[in-house]
Amino acid sequence: MVLAALQVREKQNLRRQLEDARARYGKGVEGLNIVKNHREKLLRGYGCDSWGVFEESIERFHKLQIDLEMAETTLAALLDKDDTPSTLLERRKRASRGRRDLQEQLDEFAHTPELSPIEFQKLVSAIERLGNESKGCQEQILKLEALSETGGATLEDLHCLEEQP
């Protein structure tokens, strides 16, 4: 993104330099050739063979910028205010561990005669709640991964976005 912004700035500088060169060297054939050679030298510095290729790269940059803005908007809509993909993954792991621990406790209590029906129901409710939370987090993670695959952005791009202020 920074590279493309520099390219836009350099495109403007290149146009100014061309105008300066035209003013310095006149409008004759010789002056035109000097300006043309100068322009080609500058374009080769950006890895472009012609002005058209340079303009195409700027156009691609603008399209990528729009895709990135759309991905940021979608990402913000998918995440809660304080969530990021990494915190969401950590929350899912915590819920999954808690669910597994409660399931183990439930299995232990099921074999002991001291467990009251109310305690048993509380454990079942807690397990179901944690299971639902884990599934919800997993669904959000899958949506984010699908977004990264279809939105033109990679998961690394999304992680970079979440780190930006």
C-alpha cells in the first residue's frame, strides 16, 4: 500500500519533471527525444516498460485499495468491538477447554451418588453454554477465513489490519 502511494506521488513528480524537461529542451524533435528518453529512464526505475504499464499498475493499486477497505468494513462487522481474530481464537480455545473440563467433571459426578439433580443440571447447562460459545467463535473464525480467501485479502492482511490503530 505504501509502495503504491509512492508510485502515485512519483507519477505526479514524473509529470512535473516532463513538463520541466519540455520547457528546458524546447518542443523540437531533439527536445522531444530527450524528454522521451528521460521518461523511459524514470519508468524503468519503477519496473515499467511504458507509460501505459505504469498507469495500469496505479489502477490495480486503486482497485486493491478498494478491496482492502471493503475487507476492513466486513471484518469490523464480523468482530465485536474488542475482538480480533487472535482474541477470538483464544476465546474459542478457552471455551473448548472449559467445556472439556466440565464434561470430565460431569462424567465423574455421574458415577457418584452424592450429585443432586440440581447440581447435575447446572453442569449440563454450563457445558451446553460453553459448547455454544465455542461453536460461535468457530463460525466467526470460518467467516473470517472465507473473507480472506474471497475478498482478495489474505489472513495475514487481516492480522495486519487488526494491529493498525
